[in-house]
Amino acid sequence: MTDRNHASVHRPHRHHWRRDVVELAAMFCAVAVADALANLVVHGPRGPVLLVASAVVLLVTAAFHTWWARRHSHAPPPRSTAPTDPGSRPPTNPGAAATAGATATANSTTLWRMRTTVRDEPGSLAALCTALARNSVDILTLQTHPLPEGGTVDEFLLRAPQELPSADLGRAVSRAGGHSTWIERADAHDLVDTPTRVLGLATRTALDAAELPLALRQLLGRCTIHSIPATTLAGRPNAGADAPVEGVLEATVMRLRDPSGGAITVERPYLPFTPTEFARARALVELDARLGPRVPRSQDVLTLPEGNEITVRRADGSDLPAARAMHDRCSERTLSLRYHGPVHDADRYLGHLLSPRFGRTLAATTASGKLVALGHLLWDGDETEVALLIEDDWQRRGIGSELLRRLLAMAVEAGCDSVYAVTQASNTGMVAAMRGLGLPLDYQIEEGTLVITARLDATPVSSRLPYEAPYELPRELPYELPREQSAPRHRR
């Protein structure tokens, strides 16, 4: 098959005699025309004049063609004639120059998130985009939120010149018909499109029930989230804990039913929520409700200096009986150092301390499965509290330091700027554990209670726990522990 094809390609070309006849006739005609022109020039009365005129015409034509080519040249620009270093070499990677140019462009611009309300009529969005273009502002993403009473809320991610202040940007938007405008700095994380971000938040919520408050915060921006349990510690119904299944949206406040009981209230006083945002938040809460209680089950087995092995893992409400049994084994002094109040009330705090709505809890268990230590990372508005409870027989073995190091790693992942611990000056174990972190510490005495604050801006603690998913959480802590549910403390 291969030999046959090769022969067919290289077979000899057939000779066409008609082509040769035509070429010979054309040559005879060209000779006859050349002879007639030669006789006209040489033997004619004005032969020399015709020759000189022909030469002049050819020179003028050549000069005109040269001028036209220089004026309308399509050739690339000439190379720079600036002197260069004889020892330098030309770049061998043409993409390096493009990357450097893109970096310089990014450094000279600023990312902004902007939300403004415009009239729901043709041309309103076009006028807004025209005003942004006049200020050399590039629109990276745009979302439109229709309002039930008319009008739309347009949410932009913008790249603006660095020298353009936000006040000038707001005035340009106002002149173009926008009102109730809100502008804040953005970063590279905001470049992720909304569907991708929502899917990521849904995945995190599906893996860990403790992610719901943080996912709502990242979905809705800067807002305050309150969890209102169905009952107080005294067993009385909590005011405002009732929320309908479909939720309630009231301008800057939305109330959703908490799958674990009670209600979740989200407040954003600076900007009303839109029906689209309310539907997204409700979908996340519904996903949490359908999946039920869950917590990552990964764990680490650690060997203590004396050779005993302990297992560190996440704890949740299912550990409540084991936590109460540990309380029974703890001395009154240990419980009083932890809860700073009446010892007989200690069991009442365990319910919400183990709930993922108020923070995260680590448990340390022995090889036989007995719970011997708890470490809590509690959201408290803009602050974050760490707390430890170690059973008496397991103190001074390094368990508290290990739990505290891991809690601070969680705080770093959650974007906390600092954490504080409320204890007493006589609690030398907690003081030593905080000092062992190697972080800048602030000490403050309030009504006989010692408050130790560790700043996390230069954290030498481990970056990510082995059982934590590799994602970044919001910079601001969104969750506030309800005052009527928090353990008694003297921090003001």
C-alpha cells in the first residue's frame, strides 16, 4: 500500500505541446513590438527627445513611490538607538517583559467593590458605565439585584487608577444617577466569580456545621451574626428565638431559623439586604438543616513526653456526656479557674460551648477514649477568646500547650488579629502556656481577674491543622457569643 501511493505521487508529468506553441507565438509578438519601437525612436524626427522624456518620467515615478512608501509605511517601528551596556544580553524570554508590564499596571491600579442603586429604566446602567469609563475605571464583574419596589442594586468589582480616590468615584456615580452608593477596597480574592464563591461556601458548610456562620459572613460582607438559642441557661424561652421557616427580611436585618434550634439574625446597618442575598443565605441555612449535625472526624495521635498517647480531634454536641463526666472528675479549684463562677453551674455552659454556632472546640482523649481536656475558641464580636479545661490528673503534661497552639492556628485561619484568655494570676499553668507561644502578650488586671491578650500579627504558630480544609476565612470575625449564654467572666 505504501509503495503504490509513493509511485502515484511521483509519476512523470505529461507533456502539453499546445503550451509550447503559445509561448513561441508570444515571443515573436514581443520581438515585433520591440523592433517597431526601436525604429520609431532611432529613425524618427524626435527620437532623443522621447528618450529623455521617458527617463524623466521614470525618475519622477521613482521619487513619488519613495515618498509615498515613507509616509504610509506598514513596517514595524525601528529599534531603539539608545546606548546599551555592551555586557548585557537581550532577554531570552519574551513573556518576562509582558509579565513585568502587567505587574506594573496592577501596581498602579486599585480594586474597589462598589454597590449603588439606580432607576429601573433603559439607559440607567449605560449612563453609569459611561461615567466610570470617563474616569478610566475598568468594570471587572457586575451583578444586578432587582428590588421589589422598583429599581435595581448594581454591584461592581472595579479596577480604578491608583490616584483616583473613592470620594471622586462616588461623586461620578452620583452624577450618573446612582444613589445609596457604598464603596470599599477589594483584593485578589474578590476576583472569584459569584457562582464559584457560592459553591465553595456550600461545600465548606456541607463538610462542617461550624462553617455556617462564617460562610454567611463571607457571602453577605461585613455584617454581624447573632445566634439566639431556643431557651436560656435557666430553661426559659428566649426572646426573638422564633423565626418562620421561610425567614424574614426587614431592610438591614434578616432572621432565619437555626437548624440546631432558635434563630440566626444577620444585621448590616450600612446597607439593606436585597431579595437575592436573602435567597442565597436561606439556601445555605437550608443546606445545613438537611445535612444535620456534622463535624470533621479527622484526628491526630500525639505522644506525650512520658510516653502516653492522646488523640486530638474536633468536638461537638455528641461529646456532652463525656464532658460532663470529666467535670465530675475535676476538682472545684480547676472548675473555678476555668469558669470564674459558681462551680455547680459549670455543666450548664457545656451545651453552647460544644455547639459549632459559638466557635470551635478541640477534645483530647486517651487511648481508651476517655475525654481528659477541652480547648475552646469562642467568637466574641470583634474579639476572640481561648479557654482550656484540663482534668487534674492530666495537668502539667503539655496537653494544654498543644491544645492552645492548635486553637491559635485555627484563629489564624479565621483571620483573627488577636486572642485573649481570662484567668487568674494563680493559674500558673495557663500563664505559662500563653507565654510559651512566643507571641507578643498584653496583661491586664480587671477586678482581680487576669486578661492575657496575644497579638497574632506576627504568628510563629503552625499555619494549618492537618484536619482543616485548605481555604481562607473572612478577615473580620463575624460571630458574637450571646451574652445571656456566655460563661461568666470579668472582661469588659
